[in-house]
Amino acid sequence: MKLKKYQKDETVKYWDTKEEIDIPSYQFKANDVRGVWVSNVANIDTPICEDVASYKDYLCKMIANIASYNLNTMIFQVRPCNDAYYPSALNPWSKFITGKEGQNPGFDVLDFVIQEAKKYNIKVHAWMNPYRVGQGALFPTDAKVSEEEIEKAKRAYLETLDEQNFGRLHPEHTLVDGANKIILCPSHKEVIDFVTKSIMEVACKYDVEAVHIDDYFYPYGKIPFVREEQDYLKTRLNENEAFDDWRRRNVDMMIESVHNELKKLFSKTGKKVLFGISPFAIYRTHKSIREDGWEKGSYHSAGALQCYSELYSDVYKWMKEGWIDYVVPQIYFPFERADVTYHDLTKWWNNLAKETNTTLYIGQALYQMGSNEVWQNPEEINNQLKFNCQFDHISGTIFFTYRDLVKGQNPIKDQALDGLKKLWHGTN
């Protein structure tokens, strides 16, 4: 069936072509990943723990609701801000559990989630943020403050953190990004080692299928050059290594470090923990569209953000080198958006995953349903799932985010949720 624009007698086409979009019938595959992210940062999907009993009850009901959609995978955020949802020798308890960083909630949240998920045959992936220290901004982004004032505010904020927090212990390994938020320095070996150890602590101790990093590498709030200049001059390979290449290499070293340690864990113990990355949907734009494009790049507007040049994450390299086991591009776009489209990006990622032999799941924007004029079609998400069926290298989907599986937010999303249950219970 050819896909028509919502409430219009006009077909949807691939970028700058007359090729129409096919929407095949849905083919349910039991072994495909049907997943959802559970976002703990800022308590997006889970509440503050007022008492253990009610908090556990919330988690149980959440997992039961996930199971009601026949989902089989949960990407549970365990390290939102240099902290932990489990008893850790390296990171303090997360403030998003009790409201206070370092405060023990009285039980191991991650282990409880894993054990409860097992009752429904749901696999858990431990979702880590590698660099983020502070969620809030020290100053408004348009504030005119000196580097000295920013450094002073950073130090003051770090002193409010738990004594176990790596950022407080090592302020010399932190910096402030362009949105005035504190992160760990991606270029510091000590940070790479610490992030790797934090990830491996979970991989070694817990029965998780995978460890998972999303799109927060170098932050969207770009770090001013002056804040990394000295590190760049000190640690660049040589005078010919460009600043952007240096930044990408810093992230490369972290990804390779995690890969190597997971490989060692498997060699020593036989325990296989997968490593997954969920990048922003656009890796690089095609060279026919913009000057700094790539001959293998994707098709969309010239002004679209590229994770290669703006988040300094070279996902293709990680796929090609075999450093990651799966990739989940966040294709949070509909079929009918003018500048970036779901179908062009999904087809592109299928081809890249096939070339590199990397398992591919598609990150889909359930949260967008009914949110604006290009997300009004109640069949948008179902059509995306059907569209995916025609590609041989897509092995599942992951939705952002859990709270959007709860009905009652808007009629369009509610219709989409009803459709999902029909698709994934084989009744559509």
C-alpha cells in the first residue's frame, strides 16, 4: 500500500524523488525487540520515593503495564547524573530516588526492577549517561558572565554534591558546557577510566542483557573552545590533529574502553553483556546537500544537526570497528515533516547496519504523538512499525519514553496505544 499524507489525497515520497513510500502489512516477529526507555532523570518516568512500599508498588505497576503491550525489553536509566540506582562503590545514590543525592532508599532499585521484569520475561538494559554531572544550568544561557564567575559557580555547585560524587572529589576533571551545565571532561584519561569502571560495575554485578548509552556525548550545549583549549594543546596527537577530530577521538577512546572491558569480562567469566548506543538520528548529511557532507550520508535539509560534527560521536566508526553490539538511532521524526523524515532516515540506517553487520533497532517518538501539527495522524506510529517490516536489517523498536505508554494524555496518543496493543498481540 502506498502511504498517503494524513487527510490528503497525496502520497509521501522519498527525499527529492518521485519514489512513493510503501507501507506493507505488519508482520509480528516474536524475537524482535519491543522496548521502551524508562527515564529516571528529572523523575520523568519514576517518582520520588516517599516510602519503600509505595515506590516498589509503582515499579511493579509500571512493569506490568509495559508487559501489557507485549514489550520484551526495558532500557532502565541507572546513572542519570554521575549517580546510581544501585548500591555503588563509585557513585552516590541518585537524588532522583529520594530527593537527596547519596541517601540510601533502603533497597537496590536496579535489582528489584530486574527481578520484577523477569516475571514477565522482560530483559533489562542498564542505561548510563557517561558525562553529565549537573542537570540544571548554573546561569541562564543568555547571561553575560565571565569565565571566572562560571568557574566559581561550578565549584560552589560541586560542593553541594554527595562526598562520593566523582565531580566533587575531582573538580579538576569537570567543565561547564555552553548551556552552563556541568559535565565530566571527555578528554581526561581519569574520566574515561572512571566512566568505564562505573559501567563495568553494573555489567559485572547485575543480570542485565546490555549496557546502554544514549545521545549525550559531547553535549548539545556546545562547550566553548576556551574551556578545552589547554587540554587540546596538551593531549592532541600532533599539531595536525584538528580540534573536532580530537573531540571525536576522546569519545572514541571511551567507547573502545567499555568495549574492551566487556570483552575481557566475557573471556574471563563467559558472561556476555551487550553494548548498545542510541545516537541522534542524523549521523552525517549527504555531500550533495552540504559542503561538509559525506558521500554515504543521509538525505534531509542542509541545516539539520549532525551527531558526527556537533556531538562528536562517530557512530559509524564504532559500528565498523565492532565496538558496539547494537545501535538505536533516535528517529524522532514523522513521515510528513518537511526538513527531516522518518522514512529517509530509517532506510539509511538499515543500509548502514547491513554494511557494518550491526544489530539495528529503531528509536521511535511515541512521546510526540498529538504534540504538534505533523504528529496528528493516530496511525503514525503504527505506520512506522509497518514501514520497518520491509527492511531486512531492522530487528525491533524502542519507544521514548515510558510515561507515554500511560493512557489519558491526548486522544491521538490514546488511539496509537490501542493500535500498538493490536499489532503486538497479533490481533491487527
